[in-house]
Amino acid sequence: MTIVRRNLNWLFVLLASVLVFGALSAAPAHAQQPPPAAAQDGDYLLGSSDKVRVTVYGEPTLSGEFFVTGSGMVSLPLIGEVKAAGLSLRQFQDAVQQSLSDGYLKEPRVSAEVLTFRPFYILGEVTKPGTYPYTSGLTVMNAVATAGGYTYRADKKQVFVKRNGATEEQKMELTPSVTVAPGDTIRIGERFF
């Protein structure tokens, strides 16, 4: 009885190892890469329409959820407007902390996080072109699915992406790894043949 139980335990461990190893080796290469730089909190640059949560430790009346305005500012209690557009979360945190320490609080501790990213835009040969909320790790193919899929005239081999803040769109080969950043405009062209 003990030998059978030991053999069953060994068989279970062996089977679990094979399943885990098989799942890891079968995962596509792009799934094991880190998320795109634009979506990583440390590298993400705040912009208009982002919603941030600012927490000032020990000061609930100074904490809350705020939008980055069209002028790139966040209006906070007590200190007023603080520049946010073009800053990383860490830089924005430091700016709020510095503003609070300038005569308001002694050694304030501040944390900030993005609650809602600015939207992305998709147009061209998709079923429902328009503005959609950004989610972390979004790819062009996910964006097309969000917009109801391709029309029958869609060019499924290339995509045009205008990055937020850029003046011109870039033509790219449409692969599963093409990522979208908040504020990007995606255009699915029409095929000709």
C-alpha cells in the first residue's frame, strides 16, 4: 500500500512537471516579453484625459482622483495646479511632494497611479470606428476586435499608426506584436485588388 502511494505521488509530480514545462515551451515568444514601454507605469508619460489617483499618506482630504486637463495640469487641493503632461508617474509624484513640502506639510509622502488611461482612436476599415478606452498591453489586433472587427475591404497586412504627439502616421506590417499606446490613432487601410 505504501509503495503504491509513493508511486502515485511520484507519478503526480512527474505529470505536473510535464504539464508546466509543456505550457511554458508552447507559449508564444511575444507572450513572454515584458509589456510595451508605453504601458509600463515607470515609463508611461501622463497626458490629457488621464485619470490619476493621488494619495497623500495621513492626509485623506488631500488625496483623491483627478483628471489631467487639456492644458496638462492636475488641480489638487491646497496646492492648486501641478504640471502632469509629459511627466512619468514618478516625476509627477515628486512634483506633488515638492509642492506640498513648500510650506504646507512637513515631509509629505505621496503616491500616484493611473486609474484610466487616455483613449485610443481607430478608423478606416473596421466595423465601428471611434474612440475606445485604452487597456494595458493593447495590440492593434485587440483594438480591431474592440472596434467590431475588419470590414470586407480591410487590408489585413498593414496598419497605419499615428503615435500620440507625432505629426505623421507610420506604416507598419500588421503582426500580433504591434502595440498601441494611449492616445494613438490607428487607421486600417483598404485593400486594392
